[in-house]
Amino acid sequence: MSISGPKTKTFKRIGQYTALAGYLVFLAFPLVWLISTSFKDPRELVELHPSLIPRHPTLQNYVTAFTEQDLARSALNSLIVASASALLTVLLALPAAYALVRFRTRLSTPILGWVLVSQLFPFVLLVIPLFLILKAVALTDTRFGLIVVYVTWSLPFALWMLQGFVRGIPRELEEAAAVDGASRLQVLRQVVAPLLAPGLVATSLFAFISGWNEFFFALVLLKSPELATLPVTLARFVGVEGIARLGPLAAGSLLATLPSLVFFALLQRRLAEGSLAGAVKG
Amino acid sequence: MNRDARFAYSLLIPALVPVAALSAAPLIRGVFLGFTDARAGRHQPIHVTGLANYQKLLEDEQFWSAFKVGLVWAFAVTICQFLLGLGLASLLNQPLRLRWLARTLALVPWAMPPVVVGIMWKLVYHPDAGLLNEALYRTGLGGLQHNWLGDFTTALPAVILVGIWAGLPQTTIVLLAGLQGVQRELHEAAAVDGAGAARRFRAVTWPALAPVVLAITSLDFIWNFNSFGLVYVLTGGGPGGRTMLPMLFAYEEAFRFGHYGYAAALGNVMVLVILVLLGFYLRRRLKEAA
């Protein structure tokens, strides 16, 4: 853009590519190491000088991670909790988001404010009373209790996100349906909901990921190992180290990342926007 | 109430009741508990003790240590994320090859559960089976080998580096989105008018980017200050409390020792810190929402 000789330009390019390469190495190396560790057999793991490429690559760690009851069961728990909370979140958020956009109520501002305010509080302030409330109704140490907590936690953001999508639906469509004699609930179910499908998918993916990755509430609210979610079980394995256990741990960690990663790839376009709403915690 | 309003509320209430009951009410209760002597255990009577918890906090060396570690961690991670993120975002805004790779790879730290990030870096820092020590050995720098997470002097910097790794891609992508919102025509017009790179950044880029910067650094700071899982897995707060973040300290107080009131008081102090540091930003965002 500015007036500069070809030489300075070349230097600039070299500098830029060096910086880019540095970033890529910084991002990739821990991952490469995790992947490499997950393919090493126990004997190789205890060797004095570990190598980047496994000398005798094996799938044994993945088999161990899968068959070892704890991990498979925890993955199932995570799947149940994350899917159920995502589904419930969207079911509750859809009508509410619609109402926020189409009708003027006094609640709109407080709800949007809450999305922001709820970010501020460290979870410890929330979790102690929640723990006591759930205990009083015998819901601590149940999947349902955790699901309910996740739903309340992703709802404000889901509302914020969905109302953006509702705004994109032309009112005329709904009015036409109403003229044709559809009741308001029918309009919502048969006209609005199908048009919102992309928004519903995106919102539920976000809710799923936040439930799938969540650690703190799951750690505090669930005590039985049979109910533990994947992050909690993985974190417990870290405690009982021993180098030979690192292989299955790495394999399990990689498997635990896959669902979120796939969903994030699908959400790519919305990620930056979601961050600024305070939804997608790094 | 007219029919419209009744219909609207009937759609809103199913969503609002659980939020009010299970996040708004408990949060208010949590703030209140910070002024009591609440403890774990059945039928423990709760007494309002005013500021007694805070007096105790002031005299608690472990609290001061956790508070300092928390601030160092949150500032270091947030500032590095921002500076590196801004540099990288302007880099990725150029027509470079392999740009797609950087953007694709960036998804991984972002999507990874914090617990997994912790486990992965534990493998990198592992004193015997770790990548870092082995790399130092192979490059003839074996003398620099460390038990990175176990050593008093290296534990906090090591943990901070992980924090940066985990959050840098997100900050970068958000800043990049901000940069792409800056109008190219304005830039070119300024260049034609003879404005240098620094001048163009100040006059054209910065005004458009500033709101994004303010938002993402504020959120980064809040997230980092309230962070838990990553460091819980990496060090559990050790060695000797060198990486004991405020949330880890509060967790231990609450769920190992059963000091609910004391832990909640600590939570209140954390909210206060965030309000003092970021009050101006929060007020602005709330006004936007209104």
C-alpha cells in the first residue's frame, strides 16, 4: 500500500511468515505431543528419551480408554447431560425469544442485562446455594440436577442469540398465516420454528458444548463415580499418575475433545460474535 | 392485562422461572452467605456475622497469596492474549499463505475442554516423559531442564503460558473479526492522503476497533480471574500455593473444609475486584442493553 522498495517488502514478508510459523508451532506442538503420546505403548512411555513419533505405534491406549468402564460410562453421562440440557435450553428459549422480539414487555432489558451480569460472578458464589437448594430437594448427585443447572446457565445466552434470529423473520409471513386462520401457537410452531431452524441448531450446539466441557459444577454437584461426566473422570485420572497411565489418559482426552471440535467447526462463522456476547468461554 | 401481553408472558415464564429460581436467587443468596458463618453439615444454624469474614480474610496469609497469584495470573494472561492477539490478527488480515491453517488450528484450543488442555500441557511439562524437557535435551540445552510445574519459581509462569495458549486463538479471531470491520476504503484514502502506517492505525483502525478491544479484554479478564478447571488439573494450586488461584482457594475452603460463609466472602471480594477494575465497561454494556 505505502511506497516501499521491493527489498523492504521482501523483508516484511519474511518477518510475517516467521511470525505465522511461530504461531502455528505454538498452537500445534502440544497437540502433536498429545496425539503422539496417545499412540505410544506403555513400554515406550517409560523410556528415558521420548520421541515425537511413536516408535511402535499402537491403538492399545484407545482400546483401554474405551473398554475401561469409567471412561465409556462417563462419556455416556456427558452425552446425556449435554444433549438433554441443550434440548431443554432451546425448547424453553424459543418461545421466550419470540415473545421478547414480537411483544413489548418490561422484561426485555433485564433479561439482556442478565446475560452480561451473570458473567461477573465467580461460580463459587452460585454453587454453594445451588448445592444447598438441590440437596433440599434431593437432586444433588443426580444427572437431572446437573442438567437443570446447565439449562439455567445457558438460557440467558440462548435467549440473546435466538432473538437475533427471530428479528430476521419477516412479520408479513406470520400475518399472512394469521389471516389464513392459524392460531398464534400454530404460527409459532408451523411458521416461526421452521424458519428458525439454523438458529436453533447453532444455539443448541453452543449449549451442548458448554455442557460437554463444563467441569466445576459437575465436580461439586455429582459425588458418585457412576454419574461423573467425562472432564471429572479425566481429572481424577490425573491424580493417580504413573507414567504408563499417560497413554490411555491422552487417548481419552483426545476422544473427549472430538464432539466439541466438530461442533465448533460447524459454528465457525458465529464464533467471534458469540464470544463478544460472553457465551463462548475460552 | 390484554391478550397480547398474556400470550407474551405465557411464552416467557417457562424460561424465566428456572433462571430466576436457579441462578438469580442463588447468586443473591451466595452474596448474602458471604456475610454469615454458614458451614457444611446438617442443621447448622446460620448467623449473620457482618464483616467478620472479611476481617478474617485480611489476616489470612493464604488469602493474600491467592489474591496476588490471581491478579498476576489474570493480568499476565489477559495482557499477553491481547498484545499477541492483536499482532496475530493484523498478520492474519494480510493475504498470507497458510492463513487457513492458523484459523483452523485456532479452533482446537477454543473447543477443548479446559480439563483436557490441562492434561495435555501436563504431558508437555512432564519431568520425564515431557516434550519440553526432551526438546531442551536434544538441542543441547539440557541444563535448563526443570520440573516445570513442581518448581516454586517456574510453576506460575508455566501455568500462565498454558492460560495464554488456551485463550489466544479466541482473542485473535475476535480481534480479526473487528479488523475486518474496518473499512478498507478509509484506509486507502488515508494512504493516498499521505498518512503513514502509524497514523493510519491511530486515525482509522483504532476508532473502529476500540469497542471490540474493550469488550474482549474485559471478558478475557473476567474469565481468567474466575478460572478454575485448567489450573486445578495442572497443579491443583501447588507447589506450596504458588499457583493457588482465588477460585481454587474458595473451592477448597467450601468443599474441603466446609466453610461456606468464608468461601462466599471470598467470592464477594472477587466480584468487587472485577467491578472496580471493569465498572466503566460494564456500565456501558448495560446501557447498550437498555
